[in-house]
Amino acid sequence: MAPRVFWKGYLKLSLVTCRVTMTPAVSEGAKVRFHNVNRKTHNRVLSQYVDADTGEAVEDDDQVKGYPKGEDDYVLFEDDELDDVGLESTRTIDIETFVPANSIGWIWYDRPHYLAPDDEVSAEAFAVIREAMAKTKTGGVARLVMYRRERAVLLLPKDKGIVVWTLRYGDEVRDADDYAAEMPKEKPGAKHLAMMEKIIEERTEAWKPSMVDDPVQDRLLDIIAERRKGRKTKKRTQEKSPERPSNVIDITAALKKSLEAERKSPRK
């Protein structure tokens, strides 16, 4: 079944406008999810907001957002006040800037969404924008209200459509230089590099989605199926992790052993 469209609006570039729809490119809807249940009654346990001092339940209408300005002192905001901050970009993706498609580092990418024309009339304008970006190898930067917040988004041409990536905020991304590993004083030797490249070559194969299967999900589904039939499942014994060697690694010996293991491996 085709995924349900979660956003409809307009794609705008200068004076060219077309109707578009957007659908999340990824979904966690198939993941196994659990409810909190009362062990004694098997009834669901519900979460509830309560006043931190009185312990009494607080109704939805009495709840507001608060920004702390002191101890037990807050600046209060209503939901409609927060919504008003970015209302201009709720239904129009107005591309104002283009950047080289490969110039934005992977760390800025957040959530992907598929963008498509909403009707036949919009298809031509949509295709012109997409193909022009593909030929110029550029991505379009715009701003849009999504998930109740205004976000910068990056539009990239993909096959017959466009992928809209929400981008992380600037204060969310840490400077990589602060966490970079210290480089060794000497460059890696040519022999060591050749051996490591050989190991990588032995392990290289074509990408396939099964490489990122979720074994825990599969195991949970098996257990649930068994429980539905009234069968008990055995608890798996955890294998002990091998102890980490405390001595300094002999890189040459380790590479030689790795190459020997790759040649004997049944992977290929």
C-alpha cells in the first residue's frame, strides 16, 4: 500500500510555482512497539502530567510552554504564539538559494522526504526545476515549517522526483576538529596500506538493503509468534566478549593474520 501523503503545498522558484505533495522517505511504523501494562490486571498504564508540587493532574487546557527565567519562575507561551513565529513558510517551499549538491556535509542531513507533483498540470514545472538542478549539480535551500518548527531544507533531484532533506540546526552540529583523532607523527607505510587495501577489497561487495536488516526486530517477532501460540521461549545465553589485549598491537602481524583469515573465509 502506498504511503499516505502527510504534507501538501507549493514548490516555488522565482515566478514558477507548482503544487506538490511530500511523503516521509523512511518509516518506523513496522517496528515492534510495546505498551506499559499492569502486570496484575493486564490493563494499560497511561502517563499523565501532574503538578510537580501538588501532585494533582493538570488538564490539557491548563498546560502551557514555559521558558525558565529563574527558580520556579517562567516566561509563558501559548501554542498559537509559538506557531505564529514561522507561519509564513508553512505551505510554500520557496527556493531562494542554490548550493553545489556535494558541498553540504553528511552531518547536516536530518530526515529525508519524497517530493512529487500533485497533479498533471504541475508535473511540467516540477520536472523543469528537477532537471535544471540535476544538470547544474546543485541543491536548493529553502525554509519550511515541519514538525511544528521552522527548518532549513535541502532539495536534491533524485530519479523522477526530488528528495527534501530537513537540515540540522547550526547549534546542533559540533565542530569535528574538537573531536578529531590525533594524527600519527609518521605517515602509514606503503606496505601496511597495501595490505589494508587488500583486506578492504576482499570485503567489498554490492550494496543491498539486507545489510541493514534489524536482527532484534526479527527475533522479537519470532518470540511474539511463539507466545501467541502459548509456547515459552528459552532465554538466550549471552556470549562473553573477548578480553581486549592490553599490549601494543603489532600492525604487521595483525594485517598478515587478517589477510590469511580473509582468504579462508567462506564469505565469498
